[in-house]
Amino acid sequence: MGVGGEGAKFWMSVLADLKNRGIRDVFFLVCDGLKGLPETVANVWPQTIVQTCIVHLIRNTFRLVVRQNWDEIKRDIKPIYTAPNPDAALSALDELEEKWGKKYSAMVRLWRNAWEEFVPFLDYDVEIRGMICSTNAIESLNARYRRAIRARGHFPTEQAAMKCLYLVTRSLDPTGTGRARWTMRWKPVINAFAITFGDRWPGAETY
């Protein structure tokens, strides 16, 4: 979290550090409830699109409704996040509010409040949508890091801590076979990004 906790000043230092280390451009920034981050990213990478984590939004939805309505709510919110465009998604949200607004006003308000950072991914191909709809992958990696650090408890030097994190990362694919598999799975996504962001793609001298 850093000294002073999360906030605009903290995130500015993090993003500036990443930029100084060579990240010259970012297409999307997917986040969930990180105070100060959405407002700060535009100062570092002006063209970056801020996208809320769809999985977190759905998960938070079910925290606001009783279990007996979960299946029905699940069917009713799916047309929102699978809509072909923002207008269709808004229409689906209006239908959700008409049906559930009186009983679950907090659920509807959750979606309304998140709307500005929910809709960006609806403007893109399904391959891009699937890649940016969640922060679960990085959260899974962070959870592994935390478990490894807690198990060790203490590190004599910063280098020892970095070695621990490196070994955790390597353990995810010890044989290297997963790298080839993921490369193939990423090809449709890469092609979609190359077409959509052609003027900013690595071939156009940006990363």
C-alpha cells in the first residue's frame, strides 16, 4: 500500500515510476475501488481507458440481494454485461430497475454509480472484452505472493524477498509449457488489439 496508504499522490508515484521504467502507453486500466487511481492515470497516460472489474461488479451485486433471488438476478444482469453496445446495456439496466428497483434499490444504485467505468469495454470486440473484464488473474498472483511472504515471515534483505517472489512466479509454470499454451490463447486478443489500437500498437513505436 505504501506510506500514507492509497490515494492520488500514492498512485501518481506508482504510475510515474512505471512510466519512467519504460511503459510509454497503456490501453486499458482495470481496477476496482482503488481510491485516487482512476483520476490519476489520465495525468500519466492521457489516452488510457479506465475500466471497472466486471467480475467484482457482479460479485458485489450478489452481496446486496438475498440468496433465494440469486438465480433470477443472475439471468437479469447478464444482458447488461453481455450487451452488444452501451445503449443496449442501459436498456437492460432500466429493465432491471423496473423489475427489482423497489426491492433492491441498492443493487441498482451500484450499477448506476459504476456506469461510467463499466461501459467502456462494451465498445470493443469480444476478445478484448474477455481480457479486460476482470482483475482476477493478477489478484490470484498477488494472493500467491502474500501466502509465500506470510509463510517465510521475515527476509534478511530486499534481495531475499525479491528472490522469494521470483520463485513463486516461476513455480506457476516450472516447465515452460504453459507459456506456449497461453501464447496461442492470446493470439485472437493480440489481433483485436492490433486492429483497434493500430496507431498505438508496438509496431507504431509504442508499448
